[in-house]
Amino acid sequence: MEMKQMSREMVCRQCGKTLIQNKTGRRRYFCCDPCRRAWWREHPEELHHSPEATYIITCKQCGKQFTSYGNKNRKYCSHKCYIYHRFYLEPEVTEDVKNALENKKLSELPEELKEQMMRILEDSGQ
């Protein structure tokens, strides 16, 4: 009886803490979620992704290319780009930002938005 329990005992892949396996269910490899996330972040080579489900997409906001696994409909590389595109580039917001730029009140805008708006103004010929 004791031998069975010893064979079901393992250590956490991340921190080395002893794990006691349940008698039923999936085998545990990590002691907690933070250890699990940290281990997968440090070992991306262990992921077995299908090449057919990996898509190269250009971000609608910043123009950078990024890979998306399993979702060919993604438009943004990050949540930050989504927020900027959705809320800072709406027509009425863009007018407010253009007015701020024209009135030389750049200090009122976030640094990344300043650069973005300067590019937009240059592209539009203003």
C-alpha cells in the first residue's frame, strides 16, 4: 500500500516542492498556477503547436507582424494596441487629439499617442 503512494508522489517541475497525487484524475506536474505559468513561460520549446494553426498577422494598430495560434481573425498584437485603436482613434477623439496637437498641448497626451498622431498628421499633409 505504501509503495503505491510513493509511486504517485512527484515534485513540482518549477520549484521542486513535493506533490501528492490524487488517486483519480489527472496527474499533477505543478504545485500551483504561478509555478505552472512560470514553467511554461520559461520552456516555450515544449509546446507542440501545429504549423497549420499558426497564423502571421499584421497588427491593425502598430503595423507589427505577430503570430497567432489557432485564431486567424485576430487584429491586434496586444490589448494595448486594441485600446488605442478602439478608443483613441475614433473620429471624435481624433479631432480632440488633433486640436491638442495644433494648440501645442502635447503634454496632455500619452507619449505613444503623440508619436502616433504626429505620423497621422504627416500622412494627411497637415
